[in-house]
Amino acid sequence: MSSRMRRVDEAVREVLGDAVAQDLKDPRVGFVTVTEVRTSPDLRHARVYVSVLGTEDEREATLAGLRSAHGVLQSRIARELRMKRTPALTFEHDDTAERAARLEALIETTVTEDEQ
């Protein structure tokens, strides 16, 4: 990945993080962190990875709220970044935190068993 694409991804991530925290009034959108953005080389599409605290139902509701706010978020990107093309946003759940917690629990269990 080129340094230009990394800068674009990071700029879009920052704008979306601010917009989700400040602009969205949808009650479905809970505690959300935009963890990563991957834009296509032609800047037509961006995959936005979000971490959501809560149950599976709350996660799905939050993703639905983000998808419905697509236009608002896309216009904020266009306004703040002044890109030639504003990418179409696709939201996906980032389960890295859950996987890390599960891995940490497995390691702790293994260490505990070895000590016995």
C-alpha cells in the first residue's frame, strides 16, 4: 500500500470517528470506535471497520444505524477532505478486540494449568 493511500485511509478514519461521535443522533448507534478504513485504489469505495461495545443485537443495530447515516457521513468526508471522489462507505464489524480477549483468556488458562 502506498503512503498516499495510507494518508487517505487515516484522514477518512479521523473524519468518520469525529462524525460518528459528534454528528449522529441515531439512537441505534451506541459506543462505536472507527478502527480502520481501507479505500480502494480508485477511491470509489471505502470499507470502514468499527468496533462496537455491546451485545450482538446492539452491534447489528449500530451497524444498521451507520448504514442509514451513510449519506451524512459521506457528505462530511466530502466537505472536510475535499477529495475529487468521495468513496462509497461500507461498514463492517471489527472483532479484533473480542479475538484478543479470547486469546488472552486461553493463554491465562494454559499458564494456570502449567503451574498446577
